[in-house]
Amino acid sequence: MEQHRTRSAPHQQRPPAQRQGPRPAAVPAQAGGGGPRRAALARRMPRPRLTGLGGGLFACAAMVLVGGICWLLFGSSLFVYGLLFLPVAAATALWVRPADLITAPIGVPIAFAAGVWPISGGSGGIGGQLMGLVSALSLHAGWLYAGTLVAALIAVVRKAVLIGRRRMPRRIAQ
């Protein structure tokens, strides 16, 4: 998880009257822009910022939970597991910190492998469990690739937006 600063910088301190000034009234959204409604919705959406390790642990925990749910409710359906893997991959890529964006497409396949173990169908000791896991991973590699691609695309788009925002003040100054 991200560690927050305990003290604010001296130049950011303002008198209490300025901190809680009047807020502008909501203006109806205009066509195509989204406006204040979209901004208000964005403020209400969860904005966790996970570190690389936190994102991987989140994805692993979520996929083990999904694997257990698929085992209990859907009779070890790997189709349902793969279908639920896609939103977990997207959430992991969206919630990781900008500095750790590269870890999202790396941690997501590991989480897929960790969560598929309960529903892999292996039997007969460690060797049987391992063979069931390998078989499940090889037969359903399409879901694995799709989720990894989702996480990679989200990470690339987020990085491009961050780079664009960083370059914008330079262009304006020129």
C-alpha cells in the first residue's frame, strides 16, 4: 500500500478560512464533455493506489477467492473462472500506483496460476495436483493471455496519459 506523508509542506499550509471556501454550484453536464457530473462520479469511485507488491497480492487473493467460489458454486468451471479473471486483471492495472505500472501485467498471470489451483481437478498427491494445475493452465491459456493483455493495455494507456500530462506544461511554456 502507498505510504502517505505525515506532514504537509510549509508552502501548502493555508489559513482555515481559505481551506474551506465556498464550493461552486453544480452545472448541468454539456453534451460530449461529461462536466461536473463526471467529476463528481470520479470522486466517488474508489481510488486505491497499490504498490507493485500490493497489486500482486490483491490479484492473488482475489483469484484464490474467485477459484474457491467457482469450486463451490459452479462445479469447478474454468470458463467462469476465466471470465471473472478479466475484471480482476483490469482492476489490478487500474489500482496500481503510476510508479509501479509495469508490475500489473507481471503479477496478473501469477494470480491466475495461484487461483486456478482449487479448481484444477488434480488428484492423487502432489504429482496429481501439479499435473492438474499444468493441464488447467495449458488448456485455458486463452483466458490467461486475455487477462494479461487487458492489464498490459491499461498500463500502457495510463503511462501514455501520464507522459502526456508531464509534457503539457512544457509545450504551454514554449
